[in-house]
Amino acid sequence: MAPVTARGEEMYALVERLYPLCRSITGDGVRATLEIVGEYVPLRVHEVPTGTRVLDWTVPQEWNIRDAYVADATGRRVVDFAASSLHVLGYSVPVAATMPLSELRAHLHTLPDHPSWVPYRTSYYTPDWGFCLAQETLDALPDGEYEVRIDSTLADGHLTYAEHVVPGQVADEVIVSSHVCHPSLANDNLAGIAVATFLARALAEHKPYYTYRFLFAPGTIGAITWLARNAERVGEVRHGLVLACAGDPGRLTYKQSRRGDAEIDRVLQHVLTASERPHRITEFTPYGYDERQFCSPGFDLGVGSLSRTPYAGYPEYHTSADNLDLVSPEAMADTLALCREAFAVLDRNRRYVNLSPYGEPQLGRRGLYDSLGGRSDAQQAQMAMLWVLSLSDGEHSLLDVAERSGLPFAAVAAAADALCDAELIKA
């Protein structure tokens, strides 16, 4: 795993700032989150009204919450939203009532297998209300009357999402998506938001080949809304990556696109293997994060998903134990580094045509051998030139060359640059 870096510490600090906010698929928590992210990269924020038809879905009413609690007969809050946003069932309708514990139990959610943890539960599209609490807290509650209060609103409003674009040399786009709808869950997905934010900043340091569009949107409905509103320009999307669960100590995991052989799939497999990081490559499944929206048959975009331990793959997933102790600057720095390595390959991976295809061109009289003199990797560089010349038939990419030759992609790309300068190949 990468050592602690300044960027790792900065990403962790961003996660710390975002952690207390109560987020959902709509509402002021999302806006507050995007306002903070906007301090790091400029964002274009979009507000889509309730009732807007988006593909087969409809933008729901906006949910906001100010306070919620369960109080015992003495007025002591035994469950308190102010202590953690996880304590309330997401999208709970307003409640102001007094009821016995026997009646209240139907609205209480716990994790008996982890009695000290609080679960994360939602009811986005079915009107309901409830509280989430530790099983040990519930076990300690005596029978009796309890005051129940949820000060929330469900009303016509907007769904909010944001974009940040890093301009490239071409209009063809790479989508980088992270979901912003989860409340106080550090790995899922504040770490993904942080890595995406700092990846955008890193890409802007040197103008990339592709245009990179970063999407910060609520899960499922946010990606569907973006696709519905951008259907006419989806054809510009060449590659994509969903970032989630990017800060835990597990090994890196890449989930392939639905195609399974999209360029992003090959690039991530190549980079992960070449880096010798512990990792896992998994096939696409239609369950998970927003890769399943981008990969749906009508769009069929080449979008994969990168995480460390995937969704539902670690015990702390969707519980209060997914906290600031679960994520680390080192893990986020490692995820960011892998993304930068992958996009460096993706950005440079093109096909070339040999302009002198009849026999091997004389490299010496063009100074290409002389340029290798004294280099410790001279033999590797020479072989890279020969391989690029051999496979520059307009059909093979530089990644094809690297994989077939067994040479590092960087050596192959450097050889292609030298051969381009000598006018022996062209893109």
C-alpha cells in the first residue's frame, strides 16, 4: 500500500469534514456536501425538479430533516439524530407521537449479530418512518411510554447533482462517477468522493488527452437522471469508472464493465497486474453501484467500478462501524495512485500506422539507436521500438504491444513517441 502522502492526509481531512453531514438522495445534505467539494474543484450544480421523468423513473420529493429522537418518560433521548444521522430511517415521514415500547418496536432497526453497531436503513420510495439503534441500546430499554419525534419534510423540491470537467485535447470523454447520497459512512462513499476530487485536481495539472467528466450524484436515481438529461451526448463517452469504497484496508478490486472486454477493463487489469499490488478482478453483475446504469443495454458504455473491499464485502458495510477509523490516508493515497496510473495508460493508448512497413526501417541513420547510448534500459527501449514498428498496422494499440511483448507500457509509449518524432509511424 502507498505510504502516507500529503494528498492522502488531505483526502482524509475532506472525509472528516463530510462525515457528520446527513445525506440522502435529495436534500440540503447533498447540497452541503457539494458545497464543500466545490472548495476543492469548481462544480456545476444541477437541480432537477420533483416529478421530472427520467428514463423509467421519476424524480422523487425532496427530503430534509432537522431533528429526531426517541425519549423516555424522563425526557432523556435514548435515540438521538443529533448524535448520528444513521439513527433515523432515511426518508422518514414526520412523526410526533407517544407510544408504548411494544408498539414502537416495529419501527426500530438493529443488528443483533453486531449489538454495538447501528445499521443504515432507508425507505426512499415507500412512505414509512423508523429509527436505527444498537441492539444493546434496545435491550436496555424498559417497557413504558416513549415520545417519538421526527421533524422532517417530504415536499416538492429538487434532486441535486454536480459535474466537474477537466478539459482534454479531444472532446471524447471519460466519466468518473461517485455517489453522494450516503450519510455518515466513511468508506461508502466519502472515501470515493475524496479520491474522485483529488483525481480531478491531479488530472488538471497536465492537460490530458481525453476530457474527464466527474459526476457527483446520488446513487441510482442520480446516474439515471444524468443519463436521461445527457442521452444525446452519451456517444461522446468512450470510457468510465465508478469510484466507491476507496479507503478501507482491503486489496484493490476492479469490477469489469458489462462488455467485459472494454478498453477500461483491459487497462485496469494491465495496470493492476504490472503494479504487483494485491488485487482482484471480478466480472460484471447487474447489482452494485452506478456502473449498472451506465452499462445498461441501451447505453452499453465501457464503465467499470474500482473499490478496495467491494460493497457488502466487509462487516462494517452500511453500519456505524463504517466510520473514520475504517478508512486511512494510506489506503486512499493508494487508490488515487492506481487511478492516476490507469488513466495515464488510457490517455496514451492509441493505434499507429507504420509509415515504412516494407522491411525494418534503418533506425541508426535516424539517430534512434544513438539516443539510447548509455541508457541502462537501452535493450528494452530498442525492443520496444521494434515491437511498435511490427504491430503498428492500425489494428493494434500500444496496450496490445505491451501485453504481447511483455514490456512495460511506459517503455512502449516512449518508443512510440520517438518513432513519431522520426516520422516512422503516425496515429
